[in-house]
Amino acid sequence: MKRTPLHSRGCHPQHGAITLLTALILLIAVSLLALFSARIVINETQVAASDYRTSQAVETAMAAFDRGLAQFNADGGRIDVALTAPTQAQLDALVASCTTATPVTDAQEIFLPDPTDPTTPRTLGLYYFANTGANDRCGAGGDPASGTIVSVGWSDDCEAQRTVSACLGTVPIFRDGAGPKQPFVTGASVGVTGNASIINRYTDISVWAGDSAAVAGNSFGTYLRPSFTSITDFTPAQLQDNDPANNAQLVSNRNSGFGVDVVLGDVSLANLTDDEFFGLFFLQDKQAMRDLADAGGNRLDPGTFPPANTAGNVTSGLYWVGNAADLDVSATNTGVNGGVFGSLQEPVVIIINGDLSIAGNGELYGVLYVTGELKITGTPTVYGTVVSENGPNTGAGTLNLVYVPFGGYGGLPPPPIVDSGVVIPGSWRDW
């Protein structure tokens, strides 16, 4: 019997091994791709969470910064020396109690959005000031009107922290950054002598007037620093002493007339317009000064100054007394009957847009500027400068005027002005 070959009986070689291998490779590739995608999702989630925490920290630091700047402005552009940098131990304790954070000491200011508001994340932040020593990168050197503000913010879980800082300063109000260089300046005549005493231990001119002057009063006198002496020979207290018998020499009186410290009939002064005269002393015009006083709540209508609710005192800052509607001074009159205005550390600038009559025995530290008539019937004492734009300057009262150069070379600060604080351009850091 004839045998049939095996390959002719329906037995064939195997097929499909390549397909199986390909499927296995694809399965492995899909698995790796799934694992890689999961890893990407995890990384992206972590990045998003980190970005969210960072945004929280930055926003909280910015909120604390804004609060610190508002505090600086509310203090009249003055550094609050009580709000100093926290120690590392205080910061560590603060972060350790992140979710229940409270101020570590009175020197800390904590910013916490309302935790009862579910739409507002509970975040932690603080700000502090520096204006002395190594902590002040802005070189303020202890000047209370400038310094460094630093704010720190954390995320709601305190895992992320960001710090921002900037140099703070104030908008100057005086021309050339310094107050008037004379005790008494007027574009008109001087008749406010009476028994006035004008003591000037800083400069050589006691009275600068655009018109003539009259001497009256047995005790009238102007006094300068003794000959052959300099400012550095005296302490600040000696320079600001209101007794002319101490460290001063008589230059002008009723018997000898006006001496070298009184400049009268200066036509360059008399021929100035009101705005030009104002510009001799202030960097900004009248409108801007009135608006600045108004922003600080110190724009007052004519009448008795200070108002009754101040208990006869004005602490510090810039005051504008005059009509709110315009700069017209034709029918305004203000009377001062006493009180204490400012201090050597925090002087005032009072601008009377109209006539002013002074009675009583009040004290003023700073600059008094009158656009209309100045009449003195009382015995006020002024440490600083009196400026009368138009006059006439009359009255038989006794003005005791001691020249103090606020904001000038006398080393005394300019007046604190509410809302005058600014961030110095180019000083911002967010690290």
C-alpha cells in the first residue's frame, strides 16, 4: 500500500507567534504609558498644589504689606518703632501654631482673613518695620519718616512662605525738602511787633518783609546766636530755648531800631503773586495742599480753630482752614484763643486761607501760614516760623517766636502728614 507523505495529510507548520509577541509588546507599552500618565497626573497635581500654596503665601504677604503701608500712612508717614522684626524663635512658634495663630508679641501684626467665612482661606501673614541698623536695607538711619517695610505670608497649611519688602518714604511738602529759613516772613508790612520777641539761633535773618515795619513795645527785640559761635556749639535744647537771656544776643529793639537781622522793603518779595509767594515755601500748590489736608480729615471751615472736639489741642500734621468750595479768601476769618499745636517731635503746618486773629497764650510747634490779615492780641509762643502772605500784619499783642527749622538742617523731622507715605520706586523685592 502506498503511503501518503505527512505534509499531505493536513498537518501544517505553526503560525501566529509574531502576533502573540506583538500583542504582548503592545500590552507592556500601554501599561507603561498608563503608569507614565499617572505619574504625570501626580506631578501636575503636586505642581498645582504648590502653585496654589505659593499664590496663597504671596497674596497673604501682599495683604500684610498693604496693611503695613496703611498703618504707615495713618501714622502720618511715620515708622512705628514698636513694630520691629520678630525673632526666629517667634517665627517658629508662629508657624508651629499655624492654624490657630495669634500675635506672638505686641511687636507683631497678624493678618488673618475671617476664618468664619468659608469663601476665604485662613492664611497667616505679618508685617514689620525697620529703619535702623543692619535690618534696614533702605538706609533710613533712624529717620522716622522713612524705612523698610517687610511682610511675610504663609499658605493656609503654612507649607509655603513668601517675603516681600520695599523702601518707604513720604511726599515732601516743603520746597527743597526743608521748612522756611526765617522766623517771620511776610510779603507786606510788619506791625505785629508789640512786645514781640524773636529768637533765631540758626540763621542770620529774623524778619524778611516785602514792605516797611514799625517798632513798638518796650520789650520788643530780635535776637541772634552770639557772635563767633556756630550751631554745633549748642545743644538742641539750647538752640530752642525761649529765653533770650540764654545763648542769644540782642540785635534789634525799639531804641536802636532794626539791625542786620531784619530785611525790609524787599521788592522781589513784594512783587510776587500769591501763588509764587506760596511756592517759596511749599513744593505743591495751594490746591494740592488743601486736597492733602482734606484726605487726612484736616480741612476745616473758617471759624474757631482748633474745633471744640480737639479739646483745644492739635497733635500734628497738615491743616487747611478755609472754604471747601474754592480758594477765595475774601470773606474768611478764623480765631485762635489758645491750645497746644504739635510738638518738637511732631510739628504741624497750619495754613489759614483767610484772616487770622490770635488771642490767648497758646503754643505752636511748626509753620503757621496766613494768606490774609494776621492780627495778634494775645501772647502766643511759636517754635518754628510764621508766614503772612498779604497782611496787613497788625496787633499790639506779644508774639514769642523761637525759630526752629523743622525738616531742615536743625535735625528735626518734618510734620507727619496723613496719606503722604509712598513706596520708593525701584525698591520692591519679592524674595
